[in-house]
Amino acid sequence: MYVLYTVLLILIGCAMLPRLLWRSLQGAGYHRDLLERFGYGAALRTAMQQAQGCLWFHAASVGEIQGLQPIIASLRECFPTLPVVCSTFTPTGKMMAQRLIPEATSIFLLPFDLPWIMRRVVQRLRPRAVIVQETELWPHWFRAAAHRQVPVVLVNGRLSSRSVRRYVWIRRLMQRVLTDVTLLLVQSQEVAQRFRRLGAAAHRLKIAGNTNIDRALLAAEQVRPAHALAPLVRGRRLLVAGSTHEGEETIFLEVYQRLRPYHPDLLLVIAPRHMERIDAVVRQVQAAHCQPVRRSMCTSTEAASRAGLEHDHAVLILDTLGELAALYQLCTVAFVGGSLVPIGGHNILEPAVFAKPLLFGPHMHHFPEIAQMLCEAGGAVQVHKAEEVYTQVERMLQHPDDAAALGQRAFQALQANRGALATTRDALVAVLQRDVDDSAPPVGV
């Protein structure tokens, strides 16, 4: 099975190589990231020279990096002398890690999961442990770590029923991969059962909860200055469509046009999930006879006015990283995308921790437990088509007290389910205590 997996990975890599090479020609510095895919590059060289015996953390992209950050901070309090390195799968994830994880000696893109590459990287880096966020399961990487007796821990483990149906076709391979994982810290009993179906041993599974709830609540509790957009949108009610995908912007533009005659103070904010779609979203807004305004152009009240933010049919497009949570804090109604189209949904915690009335679509198979929890608590509304979006947003705008109560129920549900961060930290400490030298004892636990 490993041989077949390797062959398929090489074929896929060969098919993608022309695109990777083209991107390396398009963007300055991209070739350095490309070298990291093969286990080379400056960031990996730094890690191998300065961070041997490190804690190697990995997360797929932006959202997963955000979820990993408090785990890293919590574990660093216990093992302050151990160096930290972080890998991610996407360039945007790498950018976010550079912002959120300053304690990392090195941040790099995860090399291709080929046996000779992963063996070399693990051998040269000699990590004390590999800690992976959510559902990143890489056969050759985990095998190389297990060969050198490096513990591999999955944190915030989640596995949708849809993923299980796909993985069951390669159950033999997945069982081997999961054998190389020292500990699976999963979010719920349902997730644990799904991992068991793929062959995970019961003694390797522990239900720890979802640390993203703790992270979101901790972030919301921090005292922060007013966001730079706050004075620019004063007097406006914000309908924020966050992490949207193709097809969802069209729905919200139609809803916005229907709402505007009755709610002239309403401003639609669209935050596409992928930055490369910004130009396409601008064209959609123009086609809907609205005024597109890029967030990056609103550096001051005067600049925002010149960009058209005061236009009757202005639509603010978030073309910057790291500001969506702040906009959820400012909003009147929030929608989280990737859910009206069959993507699987995105992080619905950020608007919930600010007690905002929340909408999402039917496709939430990436976050089924949280979606179910909020709906059962009466803290979110699931919509299935454009007409329902219009009806629910109109109701929330017409009845602000009811909308506020909905948001409060979401916040209370999260408060009742916090505590996973401490559980995860304690489990990681227990694993590391078996491997850390006496010269680096854990502290503060």
C-alpha cells in the first residue's frame, strides 16, 4: 500500500509541477518555498542547524494555524527550553504562522510526503515530538518519525463521516498510518468512533474536546483597541459574509439588493476564503451594479470616502489577512461560508464568541459537532437556499432583540464547552515527559 501511495503521489506531483514552476516565476521568493517542498531551502536549513530536538508543530493552513497557536503557547510554558518549528501546507498558512508564532525558530512549507524526503528531514531535524493539528495524516512522514521513535500526536482530531467513507477504501493503509500515531486527541466520541473504524487502537484515542473553543473565547476576552474600520462604518449595520466561496457571493449580493430599500444603513462585507479570488469578487459586485470597495484602500476616512465606502450600494471586500474576526465583532449579522456550497463549512466560532446572530448553510461536514451544538442551543440558524438567507437576515434586522438573544445563546453554549486546551496540554506533557531529558523538565503543570 505504501508503494502504491508513493507512485500516486509522484504522478500527482508531476502533474502539478508545471503549475508550481509557473508560480515560482510569477512571485518573487516563491522559488524558495518550492525548495521547501523538496526538503531544502533557507527555513529548513535554519531548522536543521538551530532547532534539533525541537517540537515540530504542523497545521494545514490559516484556520488550523490559528487553532494551533494557543497549544504552542501553552506547551512552551511547560517546556520553555525546547525549540519550536512549525510547518504548514499553504503559503498563506505560512504567512499566518509567521505572524502568530514568533517563538518558532523556523517556519516552512511541509515537504512532499515522499519516503526519501521525509526520512532525510526527520533525520536531520531530530524532533523531540511531532504535533499535528486536526486531520493531517501523512503516511511517510509518520513512518519516518516512528522509525526514529519520535512520538506523533494528533491534536483537535476531527474526521467527518464523509471522510471516513473515502478513507475506508484504503483502510489497510490508514490502519498502518494510525499505528504510527502515538496519541489521537479527538474532539468528540463520534470522532473517536470514526477513527476506530479506520483501525485506530482504543488505547491511542483520548477525547479531549475542541481547543478552538478555548482559543476563540480567550481571544474574545482580550482587551483590544477599536478596529481601524470602526470609525469608517459608524452608523452602519454590517452584514458580514465570511470565508465565502464561488456561488455564495452571488446569493448575498442578491439578498443585499433586496434589503437595501428597507434598510439603507446596511453595508454588505464580503470576505472571500481565498485571496486569489478577490478580482473575481470585485467583478461580481460590479455586475450586480454595486460599488466594490477594497478594505486595503480604506486606510483613513478620506481614503474610504474616495474608494466609495459611502456609496448607497457600496460593498466592502476584505482583501487583507487577519481582520475577519474583528469584522465579526463589529457586525450585526454574520454568515460563515463554504456552507451554502458543498465545501464543508469554515470556522463558526469567531462570530459566536462575540455573541453575534449567526447563519450558515447545510454543508457543515467539516464542523458537524460545533454546528449541531450551536443549533441545538438555539444559537445559530442553518439556511439552505437564497430565499431562506433573505428571510432570516430580514428577521434579524427587524427584530434586533431576538437576534441579540440568539447570539447570547451561542456564546453561552461555547462557555459551557470550554476546557479542552488544558486537557490537551496535560496529555502532551504526559507524552513529552517520557521523552524529554532531565535537563529540560516541565514546569508550571
